[in-house]
Amino acid sequence: MDLAAATDDLVFECNDGIGRITFNRPQARNAFTFAMYERLAVICEQANRDQTIKVLVLRGAGDKAFASGTDINQFREFRTPQDAIDYENRIDRVLTTLEQCRVPTIAAINGFCTGGGAGIAAACDLRIGTKSTKIGFPIARTLGNCLSMSNVSRLTALIGAARVKDIIFTARLVDATEAASVGLLGEIVEDLPALDRRAGEVARLVASHAPLTLNATKQAVARLQRRLTRDEGEDLILMCYTSQDFREGLDAFLNKRAPQWRGQ
């Protein structure tokens, strides 16, 4: 795992107490490598230790996407059932680290926010979008895999069980207006420049407030929400990731063709 490359692919800077994390692979719609996931966790852990960091703002480079999920090429190395378990365990661990970060987190979402990118956004405390924002988990028509148990728990707490099933079953991308109506976005601004301005304004406002109050609120909300454990979901992960359908979905995606699902 090339953590040095991840430093270029996921850029972190901090000024006046505001940490800014930029997913920096615009040529790939900011798709995440495994090293990028690990670097995101490291930055959150740094924020837990560094009292000078008051808030984190997450954004995608370029004007096309916040993040489009895990880079599909990462799945080509999967050979055993344990690879699938390890992958979803990594996602659970990283997103839980983000969700439980000591400081407030703000997702500034422009363009596509899908798959793992949507999972990252859902793990943030606040989400601001633009009119071009589209959020979803189109896995039922792409790879045929499934969400981690923490992701299912988190999304259900955020928007409700019926909407989670609706979004995943239809594999559609939710536009900004609908996202705001169901709780996936807290605010919509006009465009990318307005998003950068507004995210900065909210970050400065939050950074000026009592950190213990903010942290206590985050922890209180987390204690209200039961999370499915990794063990409770391993059978579901193996059912999807070790299936012929997952291999078919992966091959179809990489070769830009429609997958032929068999339910096997």
C-alpha cells in the first residue's frame, strides 16, 4: 500500500483551526484507493490528538465529484472470501473513525457522491451540497456487492429504513432537492464557488463554539444509535462478494457493458 502516493491523492492542510481534506483524484472522479481510506483515518486520529484543529472540511478536487467510491481496480486483487471480509472491515473501521472524530466534520459535496463517497458523506456531521449534487449507492446495477453493516446502520438512522431500501433497490442517484428533503443534505447552494464559501463560513462558525459541547453532542447521538456488528453481517458480505454475480459485475464495469445477473 503506497501511503506516500495517498498523500498526493488525499491532501490535508490546516489553517486557523480549520482542517481541509481534499480528495485529489479528479481524473477518476476522486475514487478512493485503499491507501486513501487509511490516510483519511490517520487524519481523523490526528484531529483527535491535536487540540488546535477545531473542525474538518471534506471536499473533492475538480468540479465533477465529491468522491465516486472505491476505485474499482482495487477489487481486481480479490482472491479469497477473506479479501471481502477484510475490505468491508476496513470500510467499517475508517468510516467509524471519521464518524467518531473529536471535531465536527463538514462534507462539502459538489457533483457525484456515490458508493463509498456517499458513505463518507453520511459519516460526516454536516453536509452541504450544490444544485449539481447527486448522491447514491448504485451497487445493484454496477457490481452487485453490498454495504457494510455500519453503513446500513448509519444510513438507516439518517434517512430511515424505507428510503435506504428505495435508494438501493432502484440504484438511482438522488438529486440535491430530494437529498435535502430526506436529510442527506442540510443545505444547498448555487455552485462550486458558493459551496467553498459556505463551507468556510460554517466551518469558522462551528470552530468558534465550545468544543466540549460539540463533542458531547456527537457522542450522545452516537450512543442513541445501535450499530450492527461486523459479525452480524459477514454472511451477507460473503454472499455478495464471493458470488459469480460480483465477478460478472466487476468484469462488466471494467469492460463498459451491461452485467448479466444470475443471482448466484
